[in-house]
Amino acid sequence: MRSWVSFPRRRKIRKNQVHICARCARTGETFREQTMAKVAFLGLGVMGYPMARHLKAKGHEVTVYNRTAAKAEKWVSENGGRAAATPREAAEGQEIVFACVGNDDDLRQVTLGPDGAFQSMGKGSIFVDHTTASAEVARELHAAAAEKGFAFIDAPVSGGQAGAENGVLTVMCGGDADAYAKAEPAIMSFARASRLMGEAGAGQLTKMINQICIAGVVQGLAEGIHFGKKAGLDIEAVLDVISKGAAGSWQMENRGKTMNQGKFDFGFAVDWMRKDLSIVLDEARKNGASLPVTALVDQFYADVQKMGGRRWDTSSLIARLDK
């Protein structure tokens, strides 16, 4: 199997069985020789738990923190490393501190709070945030980190729980180029592609576009399958044919059949999507973007929540059509 890393210039570098980072490509060092680091991971939810595991499996020295301490202890019992009682303790002495928490407020708490990571991070270290949050909080924390002499990178991810479990996430980053170059090899422990999109906040803005596109595609797929059922067609046969043409998409390939079967247990929950879309729509109000379809699909997801589908995955949009 061959692996690849995406770079700002879209260059792909291949080498058997080894991820190659930019510095490795210049020096000839392998990923493992060049990238072992002392890192912390804050937040061991459905995404953070496997992401931290991949860091440990790649040879990094990992300290973990979770709001529920028992979960951090469980992670250590399974993977090794060390659990810390607070974000501040976890971050002390680390080269890179990763985080994946719930929202803007959670992120501020684990960074700027009295026991937050920013209270102990050393000069020259890097904070990499994988939370899907607002561009505003990314810029705020980038400025706060700069004042203290370390770097902040907003780095939301796409790929869902399966992507985290399999170490094949896509990472969209905002921040300083030098800091990103240093953090990229460690990020590639759980990613198949990572790219610096621009200054602080650019990663979060890119993730917003990702969610806009997903919302529209899933709703279109839901309507197509619903229409096909009403027309009495063999839906699996329909999907097999149209997936080979212009209508094909990741959602069709991976969720079409299960949508047809009414199965919605595939990771990224409706509650999380509504959180993400609320961030998108708030940003659109600020920058003047018109997002009529996104706003409509957000309300469709609200309908799914009312049907009891808060924890169903995002493909459950079809459930409101088939009820």
C-alpha cells in the first residue's frame, strides 16, 4: 500500500510503506527517524481517542487528558503513555499539544482556563486544535499563543469516526507556515492528507465549506433515493449505475445502500452536524454569504432530531422523507 501527504503546492511524494513529510523529502530521513516528539492530547472522544492512539503507535511520547479521568486512564491501560489531571499538567514540557473537544467554550476552557494548557506551554511549542470550532476563536487563540511565545494551528478534520479509527483523516490547517511544517509529521500519524490553507482561521473556514458541501450532497442523495422508491425502481441497481457517472460521490458510494436500508449508525451524528452548521450560518451572517440550501438542510436536520434521530448519522436526512 502506498501513502501520500498533500502539501501546499499539491505535490505528492510516494515511498513504500512510509509517510513522507516535507523535511524528510529534503533530507532523506524517514518519518520515524525525524518526527518522534513529546506530545499531549486533550479530549478523548470518538475522534480524539483513536487519534491519540495513532500518535502512540507511531512512536511519539504521549500524555493524555480527558474531562472524565477514567477515560484517560482506560486509554493509558490500552496504549501506554501517561494520563494528566489537567490540561495544564498535560501540556507542560510538551513539544506539541493536540486538542479535539466539543465547541468554542470547551476549547477556551482547556486553553485559557486557570488549568488550561496555555498556562504551562513553553516558548517554541505548538498547539494544534482539531476541534470543529469558529474561525473567531481560532484567531483569538492564535493571538493569545503568540503573546506567550508559542504557536497555534487550527486544524479541523474530515473523515468522521471511521477516518479517525483508520488513521486516514483529512486535515485543514490555518496558522503560521513554520509552525505547520514542524507539526505536519505528527499530524500525519492519523491523517492521509494535510494542508495549510492560510492564516489563523483558514482551517476552520475550509471545514465550514466541507460541511456546506456535505449537507447539499446528502440531501440530494436522500431525495434521489426517495424518488426512486416512489417510482418503484431497484434502488441498488440505480445507485450502481449512476455512481459511475457525474452523480457519483463519496456519500453515494458509502451511504447510498445503507440509506436505502434505513440504517443510520455510521458515526457522525446529527447533533454534531447541526453544531457545525450553526457555525457555518453564523459565519455567513458575518461575511455576507448567501447559503439558502445550507440553511434549509439545517432545518431538515432539526426535523430528524425531533424524530428521535439526534444520534443517527448525517445520512438520516432520508428518514424525514420516508416517514
